[in-house]
Amino acid sequence: MPFGDFNGISMYYEESGEGTPVVLITGFSGDSTFFKALVPELTDQHRVIVFDNRGAGQTIYPGGDIDYQDFVDDTLCLFD
């Protein structure tokens, strides 16, 4: 269960498979377990990345206000 330091927080993510990357993004309060049944269906042909947004699942809530731009910035950090 890897964690990475992205955008100033320790964010939980998982990668599996090889091929064209596919990033599965949950809604505002969901976590990566939402995609548990879908990931195995995609890994034959894709590198699948799932993650928990800040304050959801295994990614901590860093305190303070969170807005949609934070979610965008966090997601983009996965590609660096």
C-alpha cells in the first residue's frame, strides 16, 4: 500500500498493470475501494492508477479548507 508525498500531503495510491495509463478518480468523498472490481478488468491492457483524495480513505485530511483546485493539483502531482 504505497503512499507518496504529493502537493504537501501523504497521499495513498495504487498502480497495477502495464500499458496506456488510466487514472480512476472518485467523487468528492469516495475512496479508491470504489474501483476494487473494475481495476482487474483494466489491467490486462492498461496501467491503472487509483488514489484517495485528501481527507478520504487512507489519505489524511491536512486541516483547513479544501477546494476543487486542491483535488486538481493533487491529481496532477501523480503524473510528475
